[in-house]
Amino acid sequence: MKSQISYDLSLANLESVKANMLPPEAQKKMQCWIRSRHLICSGNFFVFETVDYSAVERFSQCVSALGGTVISVDPIDKIWMGDHRQVILYQAKASLHTPCHNLKQYWLKYGGFRTRFDAQA
């Protein structure tokens, strides 16, 4: 299915987004995404999956406010929403290596190993 999606998503658009939120607000948003299984930790990276591209932009703002970097944004699949509508599933990967936050420990306590869009979930 990955080969059927032909969208040009450049990181230049996300890199130009300024971090206009404070780190405590960014951390709260990311904790909410962890609890709702949109955001998981995979190795040294945070993986965010959503069907809303504006959420990817908000995720990019949160990561940059916490001192991290968005590595890639890819449309990975088309999923059915109801009987007659397909939407694009976006996956964003970010590196967040700053000692001032405890998101990895929060993910260990409240998160899961699969996102809500995982086929095995």
C-alpha cells in the first residue's frame, strides 16, 4: 500500500514551523498523545501516528519546544473511516535527547508498544 501513496511531504515545511509554545505545554500535549496511543517510543525515537496532518505540525512544534528534531514524516497507509471514506495515515519520527524531560519514563508507565492504528492492536 505504501507504493500507492504519492504525496510529497518535505521536512522543510515542518522545519520552518517555529516553536511558539513553552516546554511544559509541549510536554503535556505529548503525554496526552502517549495515553491515547498516538505516540510511542521505539528505541531512541518517538513515533507519532495520526490521520490529521495538522496534528503532525503540532507534534513538530512540541518536539522543537522540547529541544528535539523531527526526522521524517511519511504517509504509511490509507485506512477506512466508516464504509465509504479512506484517510491517509501519517507517521512522524522524532529524536528527543534532552535530559530535562521525562517523557520516556512517562511512556513506560502509561504508554504501549503499539499505536492505535497498528493492525495487530
